[in-house]
Amino acid sequence: MDFNAANQAWAERLGLKYPLLADTRREMTRAYGVLNEDPAAAKDAKRIPGYLRAIPTVIVVDKQGTVRYVRDSRPRNTIPIDEILEFVEKMK
């Protein structure tokens, strides 16, 4: 989940006609269970950069609010854009 301007630019670049979520308050990441809020991470120098950050995940929600697709991109933080776009196209 990214800031609104970044999401808007990314959507325009890909020609998307639907909104992308920006979750600057961490409300949705917490609700979907993809927020790294393990308190032990705050005390570990190697893990602190990821503390209170979203686990790199793509979640596609349909117009009725039903989660239709979830993809955790760990460990390499790669998001399969083609796969996601193909899935969204099939939802139409």
C-alpha cells in the first residue's frame, strides 16, 4: 500500500481504471493482517526497518467488498503484475 500520489501515477502508467488503496494510517493493513507489528521487531536492529510496515502483499477486493485475491510477495518482494492484471481482467 502506497501513498495516493504514487498509486495514482502507477495506475495511470498501467492504464488502470479502478482505485488503488493508500493506507497511511495503517488501518487496512492491520484489518487484513498484513501489518508487521511484532513488538520484538522494534528491539531488533535487523528487523526494525520493517516494524509497523506492511508486509508486501497485493489484495484485490471486488465491488461488493469481498477479497478475491491475496498474494504475499515475500521473500523477494516481487509482485507479479501480469498475474494480478490478468486476474482483475477476469473479474470483469
